Amino acid sequence: MAKKKVVYCVEDEESIRGLLAYVLKGQNFESQTFSESKSFWDAMKHSLPNLVLLDIMLDGEDGLTILHKMKQDSRYKNIPVIMLTAKTSEYDIVKGLDEGADDYIKKPFGVVELVSRIKAVMRRTESDAVRVDTLSIGELSIQRGSRIVTIGSKVIELTMKEYDLLLYFIENKNLVLSREQIMNHVWGFMYEGETRTVDMHIMTLRQKLDTSSKHIKTVRGIGYRWEEKHNEAKDFS
């Protein structure tokens, strides 16, 4: 029998912790819930989860601080994190993504959406683990499996979603990809009204790729494409 995947949930509202535990058990996951950071860090020292659901608004050490510490620690940085947030402003969402969150879900959330996003993240994590080949375009290099991205000799730190976006673009270079196609491939499902998520992730990806971001073209009214040979005369952005 396959070992059950483990999800840690850090959430200060007791009713939501109970709901998360109930839903995860029903989907054959093991889960541990925590109301604050201390008990979470204690558990992390003994056993690592496959994924963390992390509330932003916590008493004491907040979710963004926890996330920052995880992504700065070699023991924890590759554990995918989905943020649970009552904050809906673009600034708050982008801040979480910049700190290394792999996805976010706004409260109140639907059970079907939550489960779909958890499973999508885990599928990508498992598939990446078995791929070890390298893709190179100019100075940009992507090592699958290890998920290491470099530009020249500089390592570029990407979140899971940013990495998945970049890989999807390069595997489909010169093709126009709609926001819906990107959402379905990278997030693993289509969630109506959330294609703005794609735009925000591409914005942070462009920032991190620096001069290589010139290859990501915005095709107005449709989506994006990765242009292998940059041509200023064909710049749609």
C-alpha cells in the first residue's frame, strides 16, 4: 500500500482547522494542524510534510514570516506551500508569491478548489523528481528534477509556480498560450475568474529573469508566448 501523503495546516481559527483535517482525511491524506508557529516548528524538526497549508494572519509569528524562514532553510525550502489568506489585495498576494509561496487560496474557499490545488501541486512535485534532463536557451538553463534555473553562472530562485510557468513556456516556445491554457496546465484545473493569478505569477517571473524576461511576450486579449529569438519589431508587450 502506498504511503499516505502528509499535509501540515497552520491556521489559528479552530473551525477552519477542523474543516481542513476532515477534508484531508476524506481524501486519504494524513494531516497535522497547528494554531501557531511554535508547535509547527517543533513538528517540522521531527518529520517533514509533503505540503504545508499556511494561513497569513496568525497571532505572534505570521504566515509570511514562517514562509520566509522555510524558504531560507535548506531542510524546508523545497516543501510546497499554499497560502490561506483573507487578504485579497494584489499587493498582499504578490508579497506571498515573492516570499516563495507556490499558490494561494482566498478565504472563504471551496472544498473542491482546495483539494484540486493540493493534488495539482503534489502531482507536479512527483513528476519533477523523476526528470533530470537539462534545457538550455541562450544563457538560460533549466535542470529538471533539481528545479535549478541559472542565467549564466547565476542561480535564479523561483517558486514552484514560477518554475512551472517557465518550463511550460520553454517547452512550447514561439506558441501563443492563452491564460486558460496556462491555468489548466500549471495549476492543474480551470478555476473561473482566477486567470489574474497567471498575470501576477508572470509579473514576478519577469522580475526574476531580468534581461531574459524579454522573451516573454504579452499577446493582448489572449495570453503570452515565449519568443525564442527576441525581435524588438515583434514585441507585443
